[in-house]
Amino acid sequence: MKKLSSNEIRKMWVDFFQAKEHHFLAPVSLIPVEDPSLLWINSGVATLKPYFDGRKTPPSPRLTNSQKAIRTNDIENVGVTARHQTLFEMLGNFSIGDYFKKEAIEFGWELLTSKDWFDLDPEKLYITVFNEDEEAYKIWTEIIGIKPDHIFPGGRDTNFWDVGQGPCGPNTEIFYDRGVKWDPQNLGTKLLSEDIENDRYIEIWNIVFSQFNNDGNNNYTELPRKNIDTGAGLERIVSIFQDTPTNFETDIFFPTIKAIEKLTKHNFQYSIENYDNPNPKQTRINTAFKVIADHIRAISFAIADGVFPGNKDRGYIIRRLIRRSSIYGKELGINNAFLYQLVDEVIKSMGEFYPYLMNKKPIIVETIKNEENKFLQTLSKGYELLEEMIQKEGKVSAANAMLLFESFGFPIEQTIELAQNSQVAVDLEGFNNLLNQAKDKARNARKEVQAWDKQNELFTKMDVKSKFTGWEELTHKNAKIIFMFVDEKEVEELTDTTGYLILDQTPFYAEKGGQAADHGIIQGLKGVGTVDDVQQGPQGQNIHRVTVEGTLSINDLVDASVDKNKRVYTMKNHSGTHMVHSALRAVLGDLVMQSGSYNDEHGLRMDFTFNRNITPEELHQTQVLVNQKIKEAIKREVHFVSMQEAVEKHHALAFFAEKYDEIVRVVQFGDFSSELCGGTHVDSTSDIEDFVITGIESKGSGLFRIKCLTSFVGVQNYYDEIWNEQLATAQINMDKYEQLKPIQSSPKIEKMFNEIKHFKMTRDNVQELKILGQEFQLEVYLFEKQVALKNTNAKLNAYKNLKPSLNDQGVNQIKINANDLNMQELKILADELRNTFDDVIVILLSESDQGNFIVVAVSEKLQGQYPAIEVFKNMPGIRTKGGGNHNLAQGKFEK
Ligand code: ATP
Ligand code: MG
């Protein structure tokens, strides 16, 4: 076996496929872009969906990558099986409508077995194919020469890739035989043919033949363009080369495990021999080492990509991983925060391929340390809680085990062990049921979103070239219509209808990079089209949606004119987005990382990650800074340069490992702001005119959304609106007061209203005005209450001297009509009368335009014999409707 490091193996993979004319794609963020169906990037192909369904044309029909991926449903496997991690790297090669089964299999076999490449022993490789895929079986046996005892047919569950609607197809898997040592019952290839979970035959590679389209109802048709999607786990291949019992003794994880040993002060050792001579106690210790080494790597990468611990979604996963690691640390006798000290090891083993990790080290370390310390505090509460459950209930119910698992991060084994120490049982079966329910729920919540788009045949063939001229001009005369379609069908003309068209040159901006599409007019000789949307086609062509009056035909020469007003205000907002991004970074620090934005003619919003809450003072500083930069009238520059020059010379913000040889567009405002951007921008910051932050919301897990407005008109309207709103609310309150004034007046209220009316609102005292408005509202409210109370007291006084008389049953009763009282007042009076006498039935009726109300109240002494609700129901001469109890009943009545 060749001696290769993990970095060499990854490189050899990429070199091999580059030698076979594959284009290398750098790894992308773990956070999926525009894909609500996924919480995390969980495979190499997950980053390539737009290429597979035809929305975008790839840089080459042959692609290769090594992509970090997270699979949360493997978390519980980590440290238990030899081959699962939470975060792993998937090596891939892809064909987008280029080669298919034969080449895909040949490439795989050559890389794995050729002396020049991996040089693995072919005898140790085993194959599975889909049992209906005769073509693949033939290629393996007849062309590659795999012997029948090395290839096994598999069913739909193992050898067919299908996620509902979208592309799908059979797959073929390659396994490596690690020998009988990992097969204690010596079952041999039965493990493969019967798909039994095992650590002998390790699946290293899966090649999917994306061949059919599933319409969503399991009706399968052949895809117009067939694709290849493969995935091979880097860690597993490394483990084979380095001949380790599991993925964890490789150069990827073992240095971390060694570092953990140090943190235990060498009180605990990881034991490789334990795989030959297992001892249950040592197995647990090994597991703890493996889990921690796995989790710290996943946590570090996730934080580097802008995920912070939180209460939901990705943030929650990271929180759980930190908590689990902390608990496993305790198993190794480490009781303080320690995880953050392992970040260095992660960077050492991963930094060569992921150089940006190094820049992120401070934030990774700080975030982990904070979260660990917070958890250690809640953890002691968890122990107390468990102790209490044991004492009180003498068992640990499924629900409580789940509580400890979810809220305190207790692995179930830990709960069981602590319970066992007190000779108390845990409802393990119930716990497993709850866990499965929770998993199903999470899975279904995602399934409702469509995972893949159907392949669009028209887009896979759309290769016309179109040039965007809208950076320099807003109107382009004599542009030529070069492509038209309606309902995914190419057409020759559009007459009095809505359809899509592409021009050879167009000033219309297509929605992208957060900037809204241009609107406008396309004027032909025989018709005019109104453009209300522009989107990018598969090769970056701008596709205009037009509603045509008259006729526009293919090859027509037309004048394309962008709606200037919309574009100009959109530009102010797009430049404003760059300014607020830089200003936030200046005020809060480099941890601010933009994760999305949207700007159109109405305003702008920007999403970003940051690791703590932002104070009003910091927001104010941000706003002041942007306005200062607007005043400085900084000229906008645009540079088309290599990625390297963009970063080194122009200090453009580049968050991920973008490719260094690519030519990029840099939009720069002096030394204040420099970003990679394809959008349209103002000439000078002074053209932004004005700027205000109108709101910020936290979306949890360290994700924030800030909303802002630009331009004189936009900002002035914003302040005018606040002013009008405050004045209108104050006026409503004042009207309420005016109505009561004849009864009672309040100089304070009149003075406050005057103050609001004559308030000189400026940008810096908006908050003061709002507080004044709130105080005024409160004052009027209290005044109303006071007047109402006075009024009620006056009315009730008239009834205070009522005396009971005996009713037909010889019981004390007060029954009167009090038509001037409302329901609330009837209740107060009834209550008072009932308490004045210790044995009385009180019946109060009120007839007015508002309705006929009745309240019955009974003194405590009589409630047994004459419950109020019974008296209420059986009123002679009237029909009552309402409810109550033995104490008091109320409602309406009819005669
Ligand atoms: P397994 O059955 O072993 O979990 P899988 O069928 O889930 O594998 P695929 O979805 O086919 O795997 O992924 C392609 C490749 O990615 C696998 O062949 C394997 O090498 C690797 N892989 C998958 N899951 C993991 C994981 N949790 N940790 C490490 N590597 C993995
Ligand atoms: Mg799996």
C-alpha cells in the first residue's frame, strides 16, 4: 500500500480528475445557498443542483471537488461505527450531460487500482449494482473484468437514488474489504449480499447514474440530459491507506486525540489495541475520544462559515455538538471548558486545503469557550434535576430522559449510568420512541420543501450569447432579439401575450447578488414589450419577461430602455448596502459577515452574522458613519482583476476560498468599502444622498437582519411618517380626553399635548418624541380610568341603601332594575350587596339600548342551597342566557 497523507490523497483525487479534463471546484460554505430543502450541505452534489437541473451552465461539463458536508443523522453513529463522522469530506466527480455509465465506472476503477494512482488491491474491492441495471452489471463484469463473486445486485433501498420530484437513478457502490478481523462471525460477502451493518466491507464510493426524472408521483421518464454524480468519503479512503481500525486513527483526527489525552493530564489513553482485545470500559473511553475529535472539527468549520450556537436549526446543532463534547469530556475527567483548546489541532490538519480557517481562529475559539462555559453552568442544573427525578419518582421516564437529552445534552448512556448508580431504571424504549418521533418531525418539516427542481430541457440547450451593457447605459438602441420562449417552448414571435426573450445586448440588469431586476420597455417596429422581471439564464444570459402589445419577433431590432427612476433608486440602495456592511464592520469588528442582502428602489436589507446582540448606541454609530461617508463624496471605482489582486491590492472582502485565477469585478469606495460585486452602483457616495437604519431584528443563532433607507426623499418620508404617526396617535388620545373634559379637566394632559404638537423633531430626538407619545397615552388612559371610576361610584351610591326583603321561599332577596348600570357596574354592585348581608340572593337587571343584562350573586351561606347559576337559570318570567358558578352568574335575558 502506498504511504499517503490525507492531503496527498485529496490532491491525488483532484489531480486524477483534472488529468481527465474535469474542472476543479473549490469547496463552498456548509450553509446552503437559496435551498430551503437543506439545513446543511450534506454531499458534494448538494452544491451543484443548479447545474444538474439546467438552471445554470457549469464552467465545464466535467467537474471535480472535495466538499465538506455535515450529516446530522450520523451524529449518533460517531464513535460507534468505524466509518461515520458528523462532518466529512466528500470527494466527487460529476458529468453534466457529458460521459455516462461506462466512463464513470472506468474512471473509478482506474483511480482506485492503477499503479500510478491509488494502487489498491483489486481483489479487495467489491461492487454492488441495482438489480435492474443490466448495463452497469455488464460494464463491471465484461469491460472491467470483475468476477461474479465480487459483485452483488442490490434493491431499491440500497442501490437507487430517489428524493421524490426531480432527477433520480440507479447507483453502483464500491466497497473495500478490510478482512476477516472485522467480521467476527466470518459471514464474508453475505454481509454485502444481505446488506448487514458491518465494519468489514467499507463503502468508499457511490456512483449515481442520474438517468430518470421522477414527476413527484413516482412516474419515471428518461431525463433529456443524463448526469453522473459520485461521492467518496475522504476519511474512509485515508483510513484504508493508513491501515487504521477506524477513521479516527488517521492523520486527520489522531493528532486531536493525542491533544485530548494531554488535556486529561494523561489520566486517560486512547487504545488502538482495544480493537483487537476489546474491553467494554476502554471501548467507552475510546468512544469519548472519537466523539470529541469529531465534534470539534464539525463545530470549528460551522462557526467559520458563520453558524453560531443557538436554539434552532443550524445553531441548535452546533449547540448540541458542543454540549455532547463537554459531557464526553467529563467521562475523561475533564470538568472545565477545554474544547476551544483543540481548535489549533483542527487548523493544523485541515488548514492546508481550507486556509481561511486560520483567519477565523479567534472567533471560533471565543464562540466555543463562551458556549462551553454557559453549558457547564446549566449542566449542574441537569445533574440536580436528574437527582430530583431519581429521589421523587424512583425512575427516569422517557419524557424526562428526553428532557435531559435535549435541554442538557445528556447522552442517553450517561443518564442510564447515573440512574444505575442509584439503582433506578430508565425507560429506554420510550426514550427511543420519542427520539425517533423527533427525528421524523425534523425530517418531515424539511421534506415539505421540494428538494430538487425538475430538469429543464429548454435551459439545458439554451446557449445563445448575450452581453450586459447596463453598467454604462440605460438604453440600448438596435438590440437584436435572439431567443424567445413561452411555457418552456421556443417560439418565433410573441403577439399580445406574456413570454420571455433574450437580446444580443441588453442594459437590463437581471436579479442577482441581492439587487432587484430592472423594469422597462422593449420597443420594436410592430410591437412593444413591458419588462417586469429579468432573471439570469443558464449561461448568464439576461432573460426578460415581457408582456407584449402587438408583435415582437425573433431577429427584430428593438430599443431596450430601462426604467430610470427605479434603477437610480435601486443603485442608491445597493451602494448603501455596501456602506452599511463596511460601517458595521468598522463599528462591531471583522466578525460581521454578510450572508445575504436585497435592494430595490424602495430600500435595502442585509443579513449578517455576529456573535452577540447589538446595542442601540452601536446602531447609531453605524448610521452616523455611513452618513459621514456620504458627505465625503467618495468616488466609486470598478476594477476587473484577478481574485488575487482583488484581495491583495484592493482589499476586497472575500469570505471563502474563491478561485484565485478567476477574473472578478471589484466595486470600491476609497479605502472604506471594497467588495466583489456585479451590481450597479452610484458614481459617488454623495449620490446616496442620505441614509437611515429603520430596524434590526435577530433571527437567532447569531443571524441578524438590518433594514435601511437611502436618498433625500426616502429618508425624509421615513421621518415624516414617524411624525405623522405620532401626531395622529396623540390626536386620538386627545379626542378621548376632549369627550371627558365636560366632566373633569386635566391641565397636565393639555400641556402634554401642546408639547407634542410643538415638538421640533430632528433625527436625533425621534426616540424622545416616541417616549413623549407613550407617556401621553398612559396619562390619558389613567385619566379615563379615574373619570370612569368616579362616574361608577356616583351611580352606585344611589343603590347603596337597598335592603333585602323576603321572597316566596322566605329567603332574603334583593331584586331590582338598575337600568343606568352597565354589566361591569352590575357586577360590582352585586358583589358589594352580597357582602353587605351574609344571607342574601342579589338579582340585578338592566334594560337599555345596549341590551338586557342580568347578574345574580349569592352570599356564601346560601350558596349550597341556592347556587347563583341555578337561580340564574330558573328566573321566573324571563329567559336567561349566560354562565357562572354557585357564587355569581351573569348574562343576557329576554322577556
Ligand atoms: P453509509 O451507509 O456508510 O452511511 P451512505 O450510503 O450514507 O454510507 P452516501 O450517501 O452514498 O453514503 O455518500 C457517499 C460517500 O460518502 C460514502 O460512500 C462514504 O464514503 C461517504 N460518507 C457518507 N456518510 C459519511 C459519514 N457520516 N462520515 C464519513 N463519510 C461518509
Ligand atoms: Mg449514511
